[in-house]
Amino acid sequence: MPSALRTALSPYLRKLAALFAGQDEKAVSQRMALIAFTIRIAGAALAFLSQIILARLMGRFEYGVFVFVWVLMILFGNLACLGFPTAIIRFLPQYDAGGNHDAVRGLNTAARLFVVAVSGTLALIGALLIYAFRGMIEHYYVLPIFLGLIAVPMIALGDVLDGTARAKHWPIMALSPTFLIRPTLILLFMVGAVLAGAPRDAVTAMTAALAGAFTSVLLQYLVVTLRLRRHYPGGPKAMEFNAWFAVAFPIFLVEGVGYLLTNSDVVVVGIFLDPDQVAVYFAAAKTMALVHFVYFAVKAAIGPRFAAILAEGDRSKLAAFAADATRWTFFPALAVGLVVLAAGQFLLSLFGAAFTDGQIVMAILLAGILARALVGPAEVLLTMADKQMLCVYLYAAALVANIGLNVILIPHLGIEGAAIAGTAAMAIEALLLHIAVRHALGITLFALIRRPATPPATRAL
């Protein structure tokens, strides 16, 4: 880690490390945050390095084709889960606390089978549509999309396994396959294929991504399954699918709109601009993604803690923990963002000389990331408080603004227009979430407020 970044983050890392040995529930959440934070740092560095190598290997055009298709497939796989990864986080701790192991076994089995069936069906439908309309799609996208669709069920299954591991407070098992193992395997498969004489193009890269996705998810499946069996020996499986789906589907609406909101810029850029411009935008966004890992590290740890406090009905405790989570999100994000932006020209040059045009995009995106970080993981709090549909409406509004601004600005301003649209959408999202949490729960989420206001006693949780 660069010395400037280490210095900027050290107060927060020391605070988390000091609590690492704690035994209460809050300390458990904080230990998860520390582990997740560490994995995200390593994962961000690894992803950044692998993208640099891939861009150098393929060149700007083929790299642009690959990243557009891969982002599309990741988005497709996430949506195909229909909210079950987060539903597992909601239900598994409750069943665990009540000793209902039959329901735990049923939940895990049903979630895996359902998600693989849905994602596989959707991937097949997608492949048939691509084949039917292949004449209307740029030829260099067709084969990479076919290959990507094969990986969709594995991406979806990996998300379910991630949710299972997070529900059991196993952050290493939850995050390592996606952020450490998969990118490493994709890079190794790609380099190996090139050394063996394969073309340095998007088809080879998508083949490597397909192999990496299958290998990492199968390893995660074996490890998670074996560890679960030690906790829950074989026995009957209680199926409460209707209850699980009733919770999962609203979560899917929330997370689905959120995934679209996060990735729509790359997709719209890919629709309007050539792959070489997609490559520059993605390189800038990927570089700025070094800031996003702070948010995801906190989010990975706090869901079960929010659920537990809500079950207790302690409003003051909930407000205090939410305020802590907001500060854990914003101030490290600010520190990391300023360091990354200062090194932006150098970092982009690592992808290639033509990529340095993306520094303006980085600066614009940082403003949006920080605006969003001011309210921390507000949507996690709303989801755990059964306010999923409220999140859906807020995200839908931000998504409409994002796509609308992208469509308007990209033809005139190119990739800078996409960055402006994304930043505006993140600011709108933050404002709407701030208002929603205050109205629904009586909690003021704003990272610059030192102490949260105690929710009114009459406010229903």
C-alpha cells in the first residue's frame, strides 16, 4: 500500500484493529468490517493490476469489447439471483438463533437450485435472442456475449454462496472467491492462452473469464457446503419457499435497480460509443473503484448487525450504530479518493498512453462517490427495516435520472458526459436516501454529524 494511502487510513485501521479482539456483537460486526476491508484492499489492487495487464495484452479496442460484455454478464448474473443472497442474510441468522436447522438446510438447498434454474433459463433465452438478432449487433460483440452467457449461472450461484457465508459471519469465505480468486484465475488463464498462441482478443478473454468463474465458484461451493455440514448435519429440509420469495423479491427490486444504477453508465457508453472509448471510461471508473471498496467492506459486515438491533427495538442503539457505519464509509472514502485522484495520471498511464484522457472522468466520478458516501449504507438499513419498496422507488428515480442524463450527455460530451450523469445520479440517490431514512426511521444519516439524533419514542421500527 502506498505510504500516503497508509497514512491517511491508519486512524481508521487502528480503531478497527483495537476492536478486533472484542467479544460483543458490535465487535463481531467490526471484525467483519476489518476483514472485509482488508480483502477489498487486496481485491481492488488485484483487479486493478489484472485490468492493466489485460488492457496491455489486448489493446484498447478489444479490451473495450471485453469489459463491456463482462460488465453486462456480471449485471445479468446479479439480477438473476432475484434477491435470494440478501434473503439468506435475513433468514439464516433467525433460524440459527431458534435452532431451526431443518429450515436452514431447506433455505440453502432451495436458494441454490432456484437461482441456478432461473439464471440458466434466462441465459438460454438471452442466447436465443442474440442468435435471432445477430445481424443487428456489431459482429465483434456476438461471440463474446455467447461465451459470457454461459458464465451467468455460475455468477448467480456465487452470489448465493456469498450471502450464505456473510450470514454465518465468514467474510473471507464470502469475499475471497469473487475479489481474489476469480480475477487471479481469469488473468492466469488469459496469460496462459496468449502464451499458448491464442489471439489477444475479447473472445480469448471471455473464454478465460468463463473458466475463472466456473473454477472459483465450484471451489467456493465445496468449501461452503462442507463447512455448513459441520454446523448442520444431514437431516430433514423444511421448505418455506413462499415466505422466502416474499422477502427476496422486494429485495431483488431494490438491488436490481441498484445494480442497474451502478452499471448503467458502462452499458450506455457501450451502446453509444466505440469500444475504444468504452475502454478509456472503464479504466477511469475502475481506477476510481479503489474508493468504492470502502463502502462494500462496511456493507458486507453491517447487515446482520442492523437486523439484530431492529429485532431488539432499541432506537437509540440503532441510530448510534447507523451513524458509526456512515462515518466508517465516508472518511476512509475521502482519504482514499484524494490519494487516487492525485495519482490519477500515473495510474491511467499504466493501462497505456491513450488511457490518460480519462483523468477528468476520475475527478467527476469522485465527486459523486463522496456525495453518496455521506449517507453511508443507508439502503442496507432501510432493507433490514422492511422498507425495501421505499428503496425501490428511490433507486428507480435515480436510475431514470442516470439513464436520461447519459442518453442526453454522452452524444455531446462523450465519456465526460457519462461521468457527469453518474455523479448527478449518485447525488440524487444520496439525497433521497437521507430523506427516506429520516422520514421512515427518524434517523439522520450524514457523515459530518458527530452524534446522531435519537429517534422519537413513537417512531415505529
